[in-house]
Amino acid sequence: MAQLVFLHGPGAGACSDAYSQQLKHFRGSVAPTLPGHLEGTRCADIAGYTEWVRGWLWAQGLKKDLVLVGYTLGASIALQYGLDYPEEVKGLVVMTVAARPKVRPPGTYELRLRAAEDPKVYEEWLAFQLKAMHLVEPELRVRLMERHRQVGPLSQYHDLMAIDAFDVRERIATLKPKLLLLRGLKDHGNPPEYEKEIHEAVPGSKYVKLPDAGHFPPVEIPDRVNALIEQFLAGLGEA
């Protein structure tokens, strides 16, 4: 039986709370809060986070038939896990992800660094997080904003640096687990279509565009994402 594992990113609260709707919907699913987010020491790179997640899962006896679901940082971890340990992974559902370093708008990193030192810039950073979650249900958005205050801008800075150092272009075509790629068409940052690049590189992968979602589909349109995950599981023979 497939084991669903939800992996968060530096946005939408920067912790496992981003998957509250999925954890309610999928019985037995798990969603670790990554180290350096709320507590613990961050990992240096995607490979380090992948090993941490694997250790966390193994400690709970979750060693096979994994279906990893992630956005941004979590999606990069999922891809790395699927490439490094294909015998443990049955499928991947990833979104807002690239197999190569992402291109960021000018000032992206500096905003986070300055926000850690300057109260005025900190409020600008919080306003940016709120804007990024404009499609999230209001009550949940308030809760996730509180998580952002707890995690802080420096954690997000290091997450972005880890994401932007991630590069598996030379390996991505060898990915063995089944792959579903999702892309929200209302992403406030309007990033390049990185997901399409992965789809074209991975034989048998599926690519779905979501007209009503933005940067964080599981939080923005949870019912639709849950249905897509259910369809994906059915395709794996898990219905």
C-alpha cells in the first residue's frame, strides 16, 4: 500500500501546516516539518534535506512504496529522493519545481537578509508572504502567516539558496518512479515553465496545468489537488 508523504517549502507557512487539508483527507499520510523550520538546524542543501527526510521516515518504519508530494523545496527533495532511492519510491507529485537553478527577480535574496535586520523591511517581507497567499482561504492564511513569523525570513533565504543550487538536469531523464507535475497558472511570480521542461525530459510523466491555482496548489485548491492525488494513486494500483 502506498505511503503518502507531504513535503513543504519556504512559503505557505514554511512548515507542515501547509498540508492540513491533505492530512485530513488522506488517512495515514505524514508531513514532517523540515529542520530549520520552527525548530532544529537547517540542512545545507537539497541532498542533506533528502537524507534527513529519509531518516525521519525510516525511524517510523516507512521504507517503501512511498508517494512523495511537494512544492518548491519539498518538490526538489522529492525529485532527489526519487533519483537516489527509486526502490523506495512508488510515485512523485511535484509542483512549482525546476530541475535546474531557478531565475529570481532582482532583490529576492536581499529582501530576506534585510528583513532579518530591519523592522521596516521585515514588514515588507510579511506583506510579500501575504500577497503570495492571495488564493488561500482567509482563516488558513492567518494561521500560515503566524507560522511565517515564527520561522522567519532567514530560513526562507537559506531555502531559496538551496532550491537555486539544485540541478539534476543530467539525471532527470533516468527518474524511475511515476511522476505527476502540477503548475498553477495564477502564480504571482509568473515563473518560467520549469515543470514542462521536466515533463519533456521524463518519459511517461504527466503534466497538469491548474487555472485556479498559484504558487501553492495544495493550500489554494485542496479539493482539486486531493482529487488529482487520488487519480494518481489509482494509476499506481492503489485505488
